[in-house]
Amino acid sequence: MHETVSTVNSELQNYADRGIFQNFSVKEAANGNSAEFRFHWLAESAFHLSLNAEKGQLELKDVLPSVPFRSSMDKAFRIFLIERCDQSVPEHRRLDRDRFSFSCRNRRQKLSIIIDFSQGDSAGVAKTAINLLHEIFNNFLMEGPYQNYMVEVFNVPEE
């Protein structure tokens, strides 16, 4: 289990070392079976990734705040996540449904994504999480009808 935490940490640290992330930090649990990662990237607010090595889950916590459950945006995002697995998406941008399982959770109007993975795929799940964050911000939000959302929630300039 500790090896999984170490591998995910190493992959994320690599992004930080290359200057992609700012303020990268990690808090490992005392038992070494889980960790919380935090970094700044793409938005003013920090991203939080929660790793549970025992369950083989990496959660992108509260990626999209202020999204009411069953709202049109909530539904559109769930469809977007399914569509990212489709064969029509270029391979380098496609989510690999054979290696990972993706699910959404909306609690207190905060959308999170849970990625289930096998123990041997800890490096891959870290890369997939970062690629998915990139797709969310650059494809779902920027190309979708969410300009007002971006301005209000992430303080993106209106232009």
C-alpha cells in the first residue's frame, strides 16, 4: 500500500518539479495507506486529491463547486465524463475505461470524481487524474456554456 502512495506522490511531484503545479503538498496518513495531495493549477483555488491505496481509489475532491445535484450542469458533466471514454476521443485524450472506473459524486453542491484503479496502475491513475482535470477546465468549462460559472466560481476574467 505504501508503494502506491509513494508512486502517486512521485508522479504528482514530477508535475510540480516541472512547474506545472504551484504550492504542491502531500499529507500521508500514519498507516501509509492513504494520502491527501493539494496543489494550485488552472484556477485560484487549490485542487485536492485524496488517495485511498487500500481501496484503489483516487478522488478529485470538489472539482466543481456550486453545482446543484441533478442540475443541468451536473447532468452535463456526468455525460461529459462518459463521453471522455468513447473511442471517438483521440487516444491521448481518452479516459481508459479498461484500466480505470470513473464515477461522480455530488455532495453539498460540490462535484467530485472517483477513479478506481488496480494496485499496479498507481502511476497511470495519477496521470489520468491530471489529464482529466485539464480536460474539465479546457473542454467542459471553457468550450461549454459555463462562462458565467467560470467568472463567479473561479474568478476567471470575463473576456
